[in-house]
Amino acid sequence: MNTHQHKKSNYDKYPVIAVGSKYASSCCCGWDAITGELHRRIEEIDKVKKIVVIECYQGILDEEVSNNLRQAFPGALFIDSRQGMLNETELNIKLSNDITDDDLFGYMTRLNIDAYFDNRKVNRLREQIIHAGEKIILVYGTGAAYIQPESDLLIYADMARWEIQMRFRRNAVGNVGVNNKQEKASLKYKRGFFVDWRICDRFKKKLIHTWDYVLDTNTPGEPKMATGEAVRAGLKQAVTRPFRVVPFFDPGPWGGQWMKDVFDLDKEAVNYAWCFDCVPEENSLYLSFGDIRFEIPSVNLVFAHPRELLGEPVHGRFGDEFPIRFDFLDTMQGGNLSLQVHPLTEYIQEKFGMHYTQDESYYLLDAKDDAVVYLGLKENINPDEMIHALEEAQQTGSFDAEKYVGVYPVKKHDHVLIPAGTIHCSGINGMVLEISATPFIFTFKLWDWGRLGLDGLPRPINIAHGKEVIQWDRTEKWVRNEILNRITPVTEGNGWMEERTGLHEREFIETRRHWFTRPVYHQTNGSVNVLNLVEGREAIIESPSGQFEPFIVHYAETFIIPEAVKEYTIRPHGESEGKQCATIKAFVRHHA
């Protein structure tokens, strides 16, 4: 069991990137201070007509943000972008091919911000702005900067993906252009994932270098506003040093108890199933301006500085997408994950419009003696018989998984490779660090052990998709030869040893484990590095050339080394000095 549990947790749940003292006063808090700052800036604009655009990401609480702006500028002409949008029926028809009628999966839209709008309505609004007299004009909402591309002041109201999901669950927000707050959270999420977030991200990328201010309303009632210059300075600083994104935790029907202790989480919670510890599309970044902690989506860093963050070869292959994902799956005193399979590359391209698939692996951060993984198939399985048994199980509530699926004992520090098309799941009493490619919702559940979700309803099963991608030749012999603990020594030095732990040749991610009692020298070699301290209480990352301030990490924390860092060392620190530590490092394979 975990050797760290008897000690006070040192896992940092609120990591920040301190933006230099030059920007300490670049952020204000509360609506009075924010609207006061906007009044001051507008006053400085030497024009009779002053146009202010407040562009909003999906998920903003309009009743809070727009109401406060209206109250602060009572004499202004206020234009809400929804006035220029297609009506709901027209919009739903237009987006139907991408939203689809599937419960979970849509198609990655190719549409842009103009897709939401009715040209005639937009032209009328533009005419209204042209003919407005000597006054302040506020254009507000998603697509405000599409309606009015030229402005005297551009404020970007951003929103972290994880907070949007919480708001979906609370029925606090709906999707762009429709009044669907009361719809099932999973359907709102699907529409966000496949349509709204793609469109909003494409538009954000066009605007990010021109923001005058950024508005953080992630915590309702506690707004903050920083200058665009300060936020961009924080992002620029982040790609020159190690950093962490803000982790978030979520319960699940199979969740466990390990993270509660090790990460000092709410002891009253039923369980914690997931921790998203490095999924930049979903996580946040905290920038600190003086004493103020300012929250933005971490994907903004990928958009603003993709080459410096990812490296030229990785950017060349993936564009401004962060292709490596680290997250935790806790089944300690919990239940089995659902038995599942991920789509092959051609399947995810054809069916969902993604250009790469969710290859993954399980690194066992901790395990009890009875921990197992379900992996691949037994020898000589009849595919039709197994699919029929899975379909029958949806009515009978019974499926003999061990008749069809291989079961393997696992222990702490084992590494199990799971290329797409391989049936798999973690059993009970494992603490999994999942290292995978990023397309993270494309899981086809085949069997969920007859249980209900936390909402009391059966969880969606995807046998129709799953049976199309299961690789029936991945049986026990293949599993043992190809994907179970394929750990080989690479090299060693004074007080350290490097091992290759994966991934499979079908997967683009390479992983290396370092055991060390003394400093280990690393190079990024053309790819962003993502690491986790899998053994040891504390380690310190340092720059051989003094490029960045020393950066301390704690047990189980995931941290990112931008490719622009080029070289760094890691050594035990604090209580861990002189003791053996270990990191697991992931990077994108490429040929130099």
C-alpha cells in the first residue's frame, strides 16, 4: 500500500505561475473595480463614438456578466450577440450533422463563428452601430467580435472547460444560441465538445494577440479582470520554465479512496474516480498577479505558443493540440472500471472527424495485493459468441468477463500498454496513472458490471461501435509479448538509472522511467516532456544554465517541461534528499 499515507499531504492542488512584479497591479477584482477600470479606459478614447466588444466563450453566466455591464453603462447602446443569431430551429438543423442523434458522440465540426449567425440580422445590427450617435456602444456575447470586428476596446470573457461542465450539471448554462439549460448534462457536453468549443477555440485563436483585457468569471460572484498584455506575458513566461496545470477531481460509480488521503481531498465525498492532472484542453492555468490568482484555460498556452511549448516536430504533426494526457483513475476500495475499447485511427477519423486516436497505458502508481487489469482476449474466442453475450448482458445484467477477457495481476510501478483496439479495464484496488493520447471521450463501453451511474441511470454502452474496432488477435500470448510490462534498461550514471517502459510501436508516445538518488540530466529533444514524480516525496527541477527558477514538485504531481526549455535536471529534494525517487516521462517519438 501507499507509503506516503502516514505523512501530511504535500500535493499542491493550486499551482500558480507567478507573473513578474511588473504586472503585479495589472489585475482588478470585483465588479466595481472592473467597471471602474473600463470607465477609465473608455474615458481615454478620443472619439465621440466608443465601441467596446466583450467576446464571450461558451459557458459565461450572462445574467451576472451582462447585468453588471448594463448597470455600469446605463446610457450605452447594448447589443447582445444573440440578437444576430439564427433561431433555435434553424441553428439545430444547421448543426445536426455534427451534433448527431447519438447519446455520446458527435462529429468534430468544421464550422466557424459565422455558423451561429443570420446574415440579415447581423447586417441590421452593424447598421445600428454605424448610425448610433455620440455614445458608448457595448457589443456583448459569443460572436460579439464577429458582429463588430473593429473596436476601441476588446475584452475577452474566458471560461475553463471544467467549470463549464460543472455549470452544465447544475443546469446553470446551455449551449451557444439555444435555450437548453435543462437538457441532460451529457447532451450539453457533447454539443460543447463537438461544436461550441471547436468554434469558440477557432475564434479565440484569431483574437488572442489583440485582447485588451481578459475577464475571469470562473468563480460566480468573484470576477477578476487582467490586462491582455499581462495575461500574454504570463503565457510567454510559462513556456520558458516547468509548470503545472490546475488539477480537478471527479467522483464516479467505480471511484476509490486513495486520492482522498494522498491529495487531501474532501473526506466526506463518496469517492474520487478521476483526477485530470494534465489535460490542457480541460484544465486551467493559474496566473498570479501579486496576491491575485487569475484563472484561464490552459489550452490558451497551446494556442499562444505552440512551437515553444510542443517543439517543432510535434507542432508540425499535431498543430496547436497538446497530444499527451496524464490523469489518475482511483479504484482503491472502489470497483472495476467499465470493460472498454478505444477506436482505431481510421475509425475515429471516419466516424468522428478526429485525426488521431486514444492510445493509452496504465502506470500503476500504487496497488493492493489483489489488483488486476483486464487486458486483451482469451485464446480461441468466438467473436460472434462474445458480442452476443455482451448484448444479452444488457437485458440479463450478467456477463462472464473472465471467460472472454484476459486477467493479469499487477503491482506498484507496473506499466501496461493499451494500443487502440485492445479490450481493457483496471480492476479494483489499483491507483492508475493513465498516460495516453489526448482524444479522451472516445471510450466504447462494452460492459459496466451491471451497475448504475451516479445519477441512478444505466451508463451508456457502446457495443455497436466497440465490435467494429476490437482486435480479436490480441490474445494472451500477444498481450504477454507486446504490452505487459515491456520494461527494458536504457542507460545509467552516477546515482541514476533510465528504463524504457513503453509505449507500444502502434503508439506515438514514448515513456521513460528514471530512478535516482542524485541529479539526472534531461533534454527535451524536440518534444514537450510530461512527467510525474511516481516515487519520492519531493524533487526539484533546475536549469543547468539558470534559465528558470528552481521548481519543486511533490509525490504524484504531473508537470510539464516546454520544449523551449531544452535541458533540465531533476534531483531529490527536502525530505527525499539521499533517498531513491522516480519519475515517469512521456514525449512524442520522432526522428531527429
